[in-house]
Amino acid sequence: MTLFWIITAVLVLIAIAFFAVPMLYGKEYDDVASRDELNKAFFKDRIHELEHESEEGLVENRQELVSELQQSLLDDIPESKEKKSTHVSAGMLLPGIILIVGVSYGMYASVGGIQKVEAWHDAVNRLPQLSQRLLGDNAANEPLSDQDMSDLTLALRTKLHDDGDDPMGWLLLGRIAMANRDGETAEMAMKKAYDLNPVDEDIQLGYAQSLMLSGKPGASDMARNLLRNVIKKDHTNVQALSLLAFDAFEQNKFEQAIAYWTMMKKLIGPDDSRAPMLDRSIERAQARLNADDKAKALVNGSAAAAAETAPKVSAEQAKQQIVATISLAPNVVMPKQGDIIVSVHSADGAPMPIAAVKLPLTTSFPLTITLTDKDSMMPQRKLSSLSEMIVRARIDSDGNVMTKQGDWYGESQKVMLGGDTKVLINKQY
């Protein structure tokens, strides 16, 4: 910022110089010389007129008139010639200088975006602090707000603009983009990190994850190859196994997904906080594999059958869940294949879901679904940790969890934990 203010000061001084120098030093002018030039011009014009009148016979005493003109010209010559100049004192320039400075900086303060520039520099200065909060041991207890994430992204982009050969910086930017559901930025950043350091396991994992989320043709195959390379080097890499399980589940290869999750359970042990989440994932895959009674009831649109097969819940459990009824607007055009993704988000509308459920597109509408802690995305942040939330429903046509243009979706009003809500799918991205 210091350099910026120095440059603005120099520009203002140049503007003041253009104003002050002519006023201060003035311009010399010769009043006598100007008068002589005027008399000469008048004399020559009058001589031409006399010649013209003489030729036409209008003037008989031409020579006398010429002599009179010559005498008049001589009589009008001043006795002394003095050059004069106009100038103003330095004190008289002060109001103009103040006006230039005031207008220059006033206009910049009004339309120059100084607040945004200051916020930008503040974000850059906070980069180490924000990075520590995101990656430190206390990250779960001190999560970054949406504004902090935005500042961190801006600061990282600035740093990478100055030093584009930092693979860890690109990796961090990619992870932030994935957290913000920005698949395009995530893939770009992860690819840059991979190009700079293709042997780093963390970068391989991040790039594979971004490829899976992109949904581009051939991207999933490349992601699987990257993950298999990681497993070859370290067969106990839980994150690689998790991504392979997720990919298998998305590809409806439920047996493979169960195998990967079972392997993860053995690696982390029963006391790990992630074990319950793995159990729920295995149960969900097994349910899809076996097509249990509850799934059949949802597919057939039989609320009665769903009620019969649904487990009984206590009053306390009912307070820790959310019930949503999903319906379609008349103008919604259903794709031939795909899924319905129902997700729960914090009341501020953050893009990252707290809990989510995927149902086959053959489900009849309207449908009623119950989401509980079992559907939470992360064990550190369960659905029951929210006192107020919103529910979104989206029709996904390509199997890609990232939203894309043309997807139909709907969103509920804010609802309290333990309550019921309705979602009407009537909008398109």
C-alpha cells in the first residue's frame, strides 16, 4: 500500500505542476509591439483601398492621402517600449492546489474501491493465521466462517499469482474450492499441483477427488488409476480407500464399496470416531444391494408399506431428525435416468451439506423421507448439532454430485430440528 500512495502522490504533484507553473511564472507580452503590428496592418489595408479607389477615379489627391496616413502612423509610435508579464503570487495558487488534491483523493475515495483494496491486503496478511485455523489440530473446534474461507481463497490466489510454483499452495486452494463446491477451480488447482509434484500422495489424492467430482468423460478412470497408485505404495491409506469406496458406490458397484469400507474398518479399529460412519455406509450399500423393504416402499410410492417396514422411533429420537416431503412442480421435466439427492444445510444456506441421502429417480412423488444422524456427512458435525436448517432436493441426471446447469431443484423454508418441512422442486440451475 505504501508504494500505491507514493504513486498517487506523484500523479497529484504532476497535476499541480500543470496548473501552477503557468500561473506562477506567467507569460511575457509586449503591448507596444502589438500596437505597432496593428497600425502596420491598418496602414497596408488603407493603401490598398486608396489604390483601388484611384484606379476607379474616385480619388484625385491620392498622394496627399498617402502622406496623411504615413504621418498618422508616425504619430502613433510610442516613445518607449516596455515588455510586461502577468503572474500570480504563490498564495493565490493555494486554493487551486487544495481543490486539485481534494478532487483527486475525493474521487478515488468515492469510486476507487479503497475498501476492497484494504480488505484484499488484510486477507493477504491473515493468510498464515487462516491456514493454521484450517489445517491445525484445532480445526474441528474452530471452523472457518464463509467470509474466512473467501478471504483465504483470495489470499491464496494472490500468493500463487506471485509464486505459481508452490504445489502445496495449489493443493490447499483445490481443497478449499472443493469445500465450496467449486469443481472447476478445484480441478484446475489440483491439476496445477499435480503437474508441479506428481509423486506426492496428498496431491494425488486431491487430484483424484477433484476428477471424481468433475464428472468429465474419462476423469473417473484417471482418478482410479491415481488412487490405485497410492494404494500400491501404501495399502493402509484410508483416504484412498474411502475415495475408491465412494467411486464404487456411485458406480452402483455396492459389493466393491462394502469391501473397501470393511477394509477401512479393520485399519482404523473399532474405537475410531469414524467407525460408526463406516458402519452406516456399509449398511446403506447393503440396503441398496439387497433392495430392502423400505427402499422398495419408496420406489413404489407406498407410504403404508414404508410405515410398516420403518423401525419405530422414540420421542427422543424424533427430536433428533428432520422429516421432509418432496414434491414436483407441474413444469418439471424428469430425465430418463438419474437420482434424487436430498440434503440438509445449515440455516445460513452454506453449500456444504451436513447430511444427504440419494434415492433412485424411479421414486414416486410426492415422497416423504426422514433424515437422521446416520445420514450425516462427517462424524464431527452431525445433523443433530443444528438447531435450525434448510432442506434441498435436486434431480441429478448424470451421477455427478456436483450441481450443473439445467438441474431441477427446490429448497425448503428454515425448519427446526425435529420438525417437518416441504420441498417443492420448481427451479433450475
